Amino acid sequence: MSNLPQDNYPPGQQGYNTGVVSFKEWMITMLLMAIPIVNLVMLFVWAFGGNTNLSKSNYAKAALIWIVIGIVVSVIFSVLFGAAIAGLSQYSTESSY
């Protein structure tokens, strides 16, 4: 018998696939993450789908959280720099007269 974990469910976590994700599966996962739009769809499927391996599900949830953090930081910087540029352009037009 192998010492690797089997695809059985731990107590209290029915419905989770807890087996080891193979190298081939990770290679396919990374390939799919490189394709725009497909990556977002697959992240949602893996994060909230029912028959996804637990480690891949956790990876997808973490990736989605990082995407949200990136969007929020981008919006904050865009607003701050947009306001700074608008303020500078208003100042430069007033001082030229």
C-alpha cells in the first residue's frame, strides 16, 4: 500500500476531494491560468465547484482574493493620481493668465 492520501473524505468534510493533485493536473491548471477570461471562469469553477480537489479549491479562492485586492488597489491609485493630475492641470491653467 502507498503512503499517499487516498480520495476519501475526512470526518465532517463530506464532498471534498482531498487526494493529491498530480503534476500533470498542475501543469494543465497553470496553462489554463495563462488564457484570459478562461482563467477567471475556471477559478470560479474550481473555487466553488463541488467535485474539485481541496488544495486546488483553496488555490482558486486565494487567487480570486488576490484579484479583488489588485482591482481595489488599482482603483484607489487611479482615483488618487487622477485627482492629482486634475489638480495640477487646473493650477497650470489658472497661473498662465
